[in-house]
Amino acid sequence: MYSLAQSVQKKGAAGEPIPHAFRGLTRLEVEFRRGELSIVAAAAGTGKSLLASNLAIQSNVPTIYWSADSNAATQVTRATAILTGEDVKLIKRALREDRFTVYEDALSQRWWLRFVYDARPTPDDMELVLDCYREVFGTFPHLVVVDNLTNVDTAGADSAGDHALALEGLCDYFNEMARETGAHVMAMHHVVGEYADGLKPIPQSGLKGKVSRVPSLILTIHKEIDGMDSRLLHISPVKNREGFEDSSGETFASFNFDRRSMRFTDVQVEFA
């Protein structure tokens, strides 16, 4: 039991934002705060993992990234492209042909970003990794990425109803993880079939399962393709306890996605 004055000391790192370069999200009052859970939801292949990768690489804070959906080669090539700005196709070729030493210095700059590639991690597995991270680095990570929420092993969820309840329980678990470790926990998630093409704004109701109650922040992503192989990604804050929100998904920040360098850059917005 704490007084308000005592709570000032008790809060620790809770509420401290993870640094990021997404100015459009800042204009919409979006922050990735330590001690809180966020969910990023989008159709398959739209860019939710790339958003997480850009945040993890560019923020340069202690990070654990559970990469159940992507293998080591994919994460290494993406990270190298984001760090160096070089063409991801050339980086992939260098990795295949064992000519990767030229990039090793760049990767060594992110020595406390650690990936876990288990396809079906359990909560017990995750707690062990967190304890190991603290033992090695003397701190819990400031950022934890779970890619994807549905890849976490929830034993016994056989029916659709059980699965939905299990997802809600996982959100409770990751919210507690954020509180206990002081990390910002960001979980990737899927959307219902109506939004599976990724081409229209996704409302809060478009997320699969019962996952909207617990997170402090929910972002949805839809895309715009111009026929010239370039892409715009639109990120909507459909839930945001600490700032602006529009549950319809119709208000969003827009970013150019460079398929060559895997980087996000803000679309310039002109104000009257």
C-alpha cells in the first residue's frame, strides 16, 4: 500500500518512452512506454514485423525479440539493411556466399539486441530467457517484441472459444511481464478475414480474438500500393490510453516503406 508521494519512488522506469524516429506517430501522441503492453495488428505481409524490426534496431535499447515467424537469415538481412541502408538483396547474396564479414561491425553496434527463434515458445520458456538476459547484462530488456501473439504455446486451447480466451490470458500475462520487468512489451497480432487483404483501415474491432481489453496501445496497419513497386504504410492508433485514439482506424500516420533498405520514413505532412 503506497501513498501518492511513495508512488513517485515506486514507479521506477514505468512510463519512460522507448526512443523512436516515427514522427508521424509522435504527432498522434503515440509512445511506446516501458511497463506497458502494446499490440500491432495487420494482415499477413503488411509490415507489422518490419515496424517492430525498425523500432528494435533504431531505438538501440536492451531488447529481446521473439521471432517465431521469421528465421535467423531473414532477421539478419533485415537488420543489416536497416542499419546500413544497403540493398537487402545484396545483403542476402553476401550471406549466402559467406561474404558477410563486411557487415559485422555494423551488427556489433546492437550487441544487446537478442533474438529467440523458437517456433512455439511457452511462457515458462520466455521467463527463462528473461532471467538469462538479466543475468548476462545486469538488467531486464527495455523492449520485448513477441512476433506473433498466436505463436506462443497456450496448451489446451482446442476450440475457437478456448483459443480466444487463451489469447486474452496471454495479454494479461504480457501485461504482467511489462509491469514486472519494466519493459515495453510489443506483440504482433492478426486481423479478421474482412481485413485480410491489408488494403483498408482496420478498426479496433478488426483484431482476432479477445485481445483489446488489456493493452495500453493498439496500432493497426494497412497498405497502399501505387503499381510501381513502392508502398505506403498507414499506422492507426485505435486504442491509446495516454494520447489520441480513433477506434475506427480512419486516422493514421503515413510512412514510405523502402523495400530496398527495409526502412520506414515519414510522409511529409503540410499543415495549413
